[in-house]
Amino acid sequence: MGNWYQSWTNCCTNVNSWFSDNSVNWYTALIGVVGVLVGVGVGGVTAALIPGAATSLAILCLAGVYYCNWWLNIRLICLGGDRSAIGAIFNIEPPTPSLDFLNLGDYDTDYSFNLLIYPALPLDMLPNWFVDNFSPPTSPTPWQLSPITQLQAQWPTLFPFISWDDANLILPQQGTMGSLGLGFTGQYASSPGSSSALPFVSIIVAPSDQSITNGSTLQLKATGYRADGSYQDLTQGPNAATWTSSGPAATISTGGLVTATTNASLNTTVFITATYGSGAASVSGAATVKVVTGTTVAAGPWEQILIHCEIEGRGMEDLRTLLWALFGTFTTAAVLSFFPPIGTAISIFLLLLALLALLFGGPAIQNDDAGPPNPPGSPQGGDGWGGYAYVDAPTTGSLVDLVYVCGRWVFDSLHQPVGSNELHPVHYIVKVGSVPMGGLTTGDWGIDLESMKTKLDQQYSIINMPSTVNIQSKPENQWSLHPLIDGCQGQASYAPPATPPPPK
Amino acid sequence: MSLLKQFWEFLLKLLAFIVALFRYLLGLKKRARCACPNPPPLKKPDPFLYCQYFLMALGYPVTWDNPDIFVFEGLVLVDPHQLKANTQYTVVARVWNSSVFVPVIHLNVAFFYLSFGMGTQSHAIGTSWTDLGVKGLADCPAYASIYWTTPATLGHYCIQVLLEPPDDSNWLNNLGQRNIFVTQPQSPAVFSFSVGNHVGPRVRNVRFTIDAYTIPPLLACDDRRAGIDRTRAVSKVAPSVPEGWTVVLTPGSLQLAQGEEQQVQAEITPPPGFSGSMPINVTGWDANGPVGGVTLTVEVP
């Protein structure tokens, strides 16, 4: 009962048994090369094409199976059991099936979405100085604990309304996998904003007040707001704001990238302004950047307070099954080809059959994807709840789904662009409410989701107990219309309450 | 000939399969149904209470003496047909969940009162909330309650309860109504109730049906008969008014303009020598379905 959705992956509980996608790519390629060489050898010995080709293809299938095994069983690193989260569906990432049976990425048929953790704002981002510490390393460097402890110390001033425990869900886990020294980018989902014909009335530049070291860079973000509450990212691109700097201590690029000049006077503050439009109709927003002493740090990726969640599809499992079937077919073809002419004819037939299976089976597997948790009306479609993902909401009044999610807490080493914590697979997901997109933008969630999460955690700790199934299968719980109509009298009384429960 | 026909049918089926396969490969997704390898990953709660309109839509007889709506004065359970004017009561709704997977935390429950009758205008009492567990566990049923001070004018009122969950697998079973009036006959027992048209601009033609349905007592779960599928065992036929009883409605049918309310008088005469309690359900219908109903109970000591 604890898993509503089927799962085909495992995660590494021991990091020593984990190895990277680079390694698996090399090993897979190595098996493939061996396969080709063996095939050439067999072809040379028999002086025939069919046995060599079939042998090569069989070993290539084994290489594919090896890669699938890594994907299913090694790629994910366990971070410590199952965890729950509550928040708003920020954006969805449905699988992208294609007709290209050779595109391995399309066999990942998981249905993904990012959850904005309550009570974070969509614009909330972890500080650059923290995220930079876990940028993709040129060579694996064990993580340092100090950035984590520093962030924890500053957390009450940075994000006073978000509990550290909730935030820890998306942060690098030093104890579990810090020794691997992997890159960690967390989750960032660009929010293109909603369309509107109204002009911008204000621009917010984030982060609004930041210190950077001499020679370092800092990525700023400009968001324009309209009178109806809709907004748009103006950081870069054809409709970007114009960025200006008030002094030579820090320069600013057209894409909002601040660079503190190396010979700047220390403790100099500059004002960075983003302006949209011209003349009387122009609007602007500003941020202050102070240049301080310290080691030069390049601007890293952005990380929002989002947890990535994946409902698993069976694409890779199906691909592995298909590859095993093809391996058997090619092996049979190779053996039969030693018995011409009938064996050779059957071999050719089997080879053609196997290639057809790959041609049609690949796309079919890619289409066997996991279902969406969001509703009709949003661009990606679906069959669910009546609300939108935040970035798909067409107006500020559009309702965004609030959900409670529970899943296995893992680090996905193949997550793009680098690694990220995830709830993968999602075990269960429940809609708990909805909130207008405009409200979410300003942090008005409309309901206390923290206490709701606590209650749901308690409820599911009972619902998932093995004894619950026995209770629910008792005769008195087999009603479908109403207990008093098609139920039966068990131990519980259906009499009115002895005293009225106090109103809430 | 038969063989040729079979071959032709086979060819047609093969062609249909190939067309379906190509449409599927070109992007037509599989339909969401339980048999799919990956069914839609949605499970929903089903909060409900005794909902007359839903049960009638399924063809079941109903009582308007709702078993899931209670009224307390202080700590004492009282009959909702004997409420005093300008007095504070506690209205309680009992809420169930037919989902074994999904609880509803902070389930909003809206309470209303109406003039005694059918299709009359509702007035909000207020909204409360409760935490509803899953079927079979401790928080199911859950209770929501609210204080209600009755209007200054003495009268008979119906109480309506509407569940407003964030998500629901069945939105049709969330409205329950308790419309009951009890009297002792002065040969005959006389009741009156209102029938209104507050739903649209069209004239509403209302007719009435009368039955003597009450929710039957439950069998004990260890009774062998309780083991069978009770849904199929529940009768869809409401028992008619027993022999010897007469029920006269005046008028027998109504034509109501928009916003109009009319009084209907019911005269119920028990057979000579009857003692006990007899509920009579009067349900109003228009061209679109049920308008509402009342349960009129005659008590003879």
C-alpha cells in the first residue's frame, strides 16, 4: 500500500558500489568493441558474414543490458529512506517519446515535476556563494562541511519562514555522499512568466543586496511585474532589461552577470540597475553589490527551493527486456548459421525479425510512459485535478495545485545539468488544495501547509502499516454506498456522538 | 465461402491493427484505464455523507431524516424539528471517506439552514472543518460542527451540509439535508411545508411522490447474510404507504414562477388503533429530477 506506483529502480546504499555515468559509458563502449572484435573474429574463422554479424550484435545487446543495469540499479544514491514534502507544483517535465529507437535518453519514460517547497517563494534562491561550492568539479573533490554549516547558521536570516529540515531535502548530503565529490546543482526551473498586454509597473532585481569578492562574478535576475500581478523574466534575451552599473568597481553584462573588477577598491558599493522601456514609460529596479576581499569565485548555477520528483515509467526496464530478447535471437541466429543452407536462411530471417522488433519496439517502449499528475488545460495535458503547474498558469488568478508527495530520497547522479536530490520514485501524491498563481508569487499560500504535512505524515504512518489492510478488509468496511445502507454492524457503533465535538 | 469471409475479416482486423499501431507510434497516447501498465498516478479521497440527491440518482429510495446530521443544545442531542427561536445550538455533521488510501486534512464543511420544505432558499450558517481519515481507521467517520443561533422567528427549518474537499473522486455525494417534522395526530395529522423555485427563470412544475422508506436496521457482520454483496441486496424499491393510511397533499402539484414559494399541506391519517411512529417521505420532482423532500413522522402514543 505504501507504493501506489510501480518502480523499477534501486538506489545504492553503499557509495563504494556506485560509479559514474562516465565510467559506465566507457565500460559499455569497451564491451561493444569486444563484441565487434569477436564478431570479426568469428566472421574471419567461418569466412561468412552472418555468424560474425550475429555474434557482434549479440554482444552489443549485452553491452546495452549492462548500461540498463547501471541506469536501474547504480545511478541513484540513497540518501536515507523515504521522505515527504508539501508545496506547489512548480513545473512539469513529461517524458519525450520519439520514433528514434537509437536515442537512449528517450527510454527514460519517468514523469517528472518540480515541487516548490512550502513556504518558499518562486523567486527564492540559495546564495551563490553556497551553490558555487558544489559546482561541477574538474576532478572529484570531496565536499567540505563548512558551506553547509555556514548556510545553516545564516538560514534564519536568509529564509526565516522555511524550516531547515524542509530545506535540507534539497541540499548536498555531506555525510552520505560527500566523499564522492560530485557536482551538485540542485534544481532550477526558469519561470517564463505569464503573458499580459499591460506595461510593467515595477522590476525586482535579485539578489537585492550581495557582497562578492574581488574579481568574482555574480548572476543577477530581473523580474518585471504588471498591475494585474503577472510577471516576466527580464534578465536576458530579446526582451531583456538594460543593465547598468553605477561605478567601475563592478561591471555588468547584458545578461545580468556582475563582475567585480580585480583592482577595485575594497568595500566599494555599486548600484546595479535594470531598466525596461525608455523615457517617462520606463521602469527600473536596482540591487546593491559590495566588493569585498576574498578568493575569486565564479558565478555558479542558480538553485531554487525546489525538490525534483519522478513518477517512474518502465522504459528502461522494457528496453533491458527487449535487449535480452534480442541477445537470445542473435545468439540463436549465430548458432544456426553454422548449419547451412537451412540454418543460414533461418538466421537471416531471425536477424530481420530482431531488427524489426528494435525498429518498432523502441518507439513503443518510449510511448509506455508514466502518467501526469496535472490536469487538462495545461499545455502538457493530463487527466487530473483541475489546477495548473505554476509556470503554466495563464493568469494570476489561475489555480496552482498544492500537493503532498512521498518518495524515496535519492541523489540522481545523471540528473541534468549535474546532480540533484530527488524524490524518486514517488510512492504517493495527494492534492491538498490550490492557490491562485498570483498569491503564490507573493508568498500568500492561503493555508498552513506545515501542520497539514505533519498530519499527513502521521496519517500515512498508520495507513502504510500492514495491519491496516486487515482492518480495511473486515466485513464492516466493505460498504460502497454508505455504511448504514450497504454495510453491516461490526464493533463500532453508528449511533450519534454522545457529545458534540467543539467547532473549529 | 465461409472461409473466404473469415479471411476477409482477418484482413480487415489486421489492417485496423496496423493503422492503430501507426497512430500509436506517431504520438497517439494510450487511453487512461486501469488495465494500462502505467495507469494515471492519481488516487483521490471520497469524502461524503448521507446524500439524498446522489442516492436518488442511483435509483435508491431515501429518507430526509439524515442519519449524518445532528443538532445539540448544549451537550444534549435534540430533535431538529423542535428547535426554539433565538437559541444557540451546535450542528454536527458526520463525514465518511470511501477511499482506503487518501485522507482529507482540513476538509471544509459548509452549513446552511432553509425554510422547511423543498427548493427553498438556503442561508449560510457558516463553515467549519475537520480532518478525515481513510476508510476503516480511527478518523473515519470524522465530525465537523458549528454553532448556530436560530432565527428570532419560531419556525421549522431544514439543515443542509456541504463538503468542500480540495480533491474528490465523487463530487456528487457531498450534500446532505435533514428535513424532518414530527407531530402527534389530531385526526388527521396536519403538516405544511414550502416548495420554492429559486433555480432559474423557467417555470417549475412540481409533482410529488410519497413513500414510507426508512433506513433498514443493519445486519450483524457475523450474520451469514451480511457476507453477501450488500449493494446488490439493497432494494431500489421504496415501500409504499401501508394499507389503512391516507396521505392527502393540497395542492397535489404546483406550478412555480421564478422566485415563487408556495405552501403545501399534508394531511396524514393513521388507521384506527395504530400506535407507534410512522415516517412518511414526500419528495418533489420537476422535469430535471428531484426538487427536494421532507420526512413527516406521525407518532401515536
